Amino acid sequence: MKIISVVGARPNFMKIAPLIKVISKYNECEEEKIEHMLVHTGQHYDDRMSKAFFKALDIPDADINLGIGSGSHAEQVGKTMIAFEKVLIEEKPQWVIVLGDVNATLACSVAAKKLHIRVCHIEAGLRSFDDRMPEEINRLVTDRLSDLLLTPDELSIENLRNEGVTRSKIEFVGNIMIDTLESNRVKASNLIINEIIEDNFIQEQKSNDLNNFNFSTSHFALMTMHRPSNVDKKEILEPIIQFLLDEVSLDMPIIWPIHPRTKNKLEQFNLWDKVILNDKLILLNPLGYHEMLKLNMESKIMLTDSGGLQEECTVLGTPCLTLRWNTERPITLRKNGGASVLVGNNISRIREEYKKTLKLNRTPDRPKLWDGKTAKRILEAILKSNK
Ligand code: UD1
């Protein structure tokens, strides 16, 4: 059997790592081998957004890099489809595996399906029910086309059934991100926070004297933000920045590994100088997997609009404010046993929940099948439907 797996953007890399490992293990033990190829679309291309993850998570170099780079959605999807179709015609795989909800997921599932190649979607069935999110469109189209839909939770099965997907195409396998978290927990916990900060500090932040901080006390907030709905408009981004500077930073230092999109927008809106001059806001370059995991393990509170971090906060128990009005991952919400609460981008709502959240203790949760063994179940599901 020949399989091509596709990765494109940062959140895909931690999801593919455990699958590649179980395929290698399978090939060591079984006579009939799986021929596996890894294709990187090149949507994320900075070393810190891509190469660093391959290295840290021991992912072999991609067999093919399509070199798509940045661009509008149509540009990214269009260029990926054109380039990936050529790969498919040349390589003729039986299966294409796509992950998550990035532009590569959509582009490659459409290209494969049109060539009658079977598509397996890992992380199927998540729905925010907000079709203004580019990722929701990617999820809807990919799930509509996929032959094998592997869900991280049972709510996702329900979503797919409500859309009319045949039950036999769906398999509940758990969350593959947690495989990566579990196998890297020890390595991450051995890192030293001050070293993470020194190594990743944005040099422009010269006024900041790191010696003033003692991060071993876990008294810091961790922040990430990159969604277009939060960062693309000045009237939304600026009040959030102001809230961080005027309120959160008075309680504790804020560590913020900054996404390239967000940095570009802060510069464009003339907010960059304001953030780099505040010495309680510690801006870092995008972090590696273990570094981010260590900070998440130790932080007092997380503020984020990332889907993956909401999941990791659930398992680690980090009290989390999700800077979104909805989530495709309701299992991560406190009302469902998780660690996060939706606060959107309205400052009074953020403030109210921030105050409540500061009083919470770390309470880890483990949703069903988020047990570190999802990659194995994924491979079994593919082998079963290949018969
Ligand atoms: C993408 C995913 C999103 C995911 C996020 C994680 C889609 C639709 N969105 O969003 O689901 O949560 O990745 O990071 O696929 N850039 C760089 N270097 C890079 C990559 C991007 O400088 O390595 C800059 C470019 O200027 C680009 C901007 O960041 O225009 C945004 O990148 P893009 O690939 O469009 O999407 P993300 O916002 O990263």
C-alpha cells in the first residue's frame, strides 16, 4: 500500500510525527510494507514555523516540498492543488492522509479526490459553525470528500452524522496531538524557562531586563494570538493589546511568542513600538514544540486563539481564556470538563473571565481516547478500510 501524507502549516507537524513513527514500526514487523511519502506544501516556510518542528519531533525530511509559501487563500489553495496533482499523477498512491483544517488540508483532499484517490482525514468532524473562519470551510469541504473520517472525540461523530456522513466511514480514534504531548512531556519539563526566554527573545526589545524576572515561580501569563478575526483589524487588536499592557501586566509578566502574521499587523498598525517598549510583556519569536509545552506546563494562565493550545491546556490543566466567540473544540471548555472559557474579543468579557480564571488551580482532564495511542488506532483504521 502506498500512502502520501500531507503537511502544510505548523499545527500539522505535531500531528504527523506519531503517525510516521507507527508506520515505521509496522514496517519493521510486517512483511507487506507500507510505502509512505511525506509531502510538505510549504505554506509555513520560516525555520521557526517549520524546520524546527521537524528537528525537535524527529520527523524525517519531507520527500517533496511544494514550496507554496504565503499568499491569499485562493493563491495558496490553487497553487497547492496544481503542484499536488502532479505529485499524485506521478506517485499514484492508494491513500492521501490530510490533517486538521489548514489550506493544505483542503487543497490536497480536493486534488486527490478528483483523481479517485482515497482520502483519510485526521481530526474530522470538528465544527465551529462559523463559516467566516477559513478553517471551517477547509473542514467542511475535506470532510465532505473524505473516504475515512477519523475523529478526536464523540461530539465530532455527531456533527458528521448530522451532515449525513455514513457511519461506516467514521472512526473515533482520539486526539493525535496528545500522542505527541505524552511522548515529549519529560523532555519539555526538563527545560529551563529563563533559558527558553533568553534563546528566543526578540532582540528589538532592548529595554527589557530579563534579570528582573524569576519565572520559576510559575507566575506569568502565556499568550498567543494569530487568527485573522483578532489581528487583522486595528480596532480589534488595539484594545486587546491595551488590556494586556494596562491590566494583565500589572498582575504578572506576559510571555508572548508572536506569530509572523501578528507581528506584521502590529507593525502595520503602528502598535509594534508600544509592545516592545513594555518591560512586562516579553515578546518571543515563534517557539519550538518543547519550549511551548514547558511554558504551558508552568504558566498561571493562558490567553490564546489557537485550537491546538486549547487542547493541550485541557490535558495539562492550564486555566485558559480562549480569545474567540466559538470553538470547534467544545470538549476543551470548562463546562465540558476542559480548562478553557470562550471570551471573544470584547474587553469587558475578557476582563471578567480573566479575574475569575486567576482564582483557578491547574486541573488536568483527559477526554476519552486522548491517551497517547491514537496514531496506532489511525493506522489500524486505514489498514481495515483498505481491505
Ligand atoms: C495557518 C492556518 C491556521 C493555523 C495557523 C498556525 C490556514 C487557513 N490557517 O494560519 O489554521 O492555526 O496556520 O500557525 O491554513 N508567515 C511567515 N512565515 C511562515 C508562515 C507565515 O512569515 O512560515 C506569514 C506570512 O506573511 C503570511 C502570514 O504569516 O501571510 C499568515 O500565514 P498563513 O499561512 O496565511 O496562515 P496562518 O495565519 O499561519
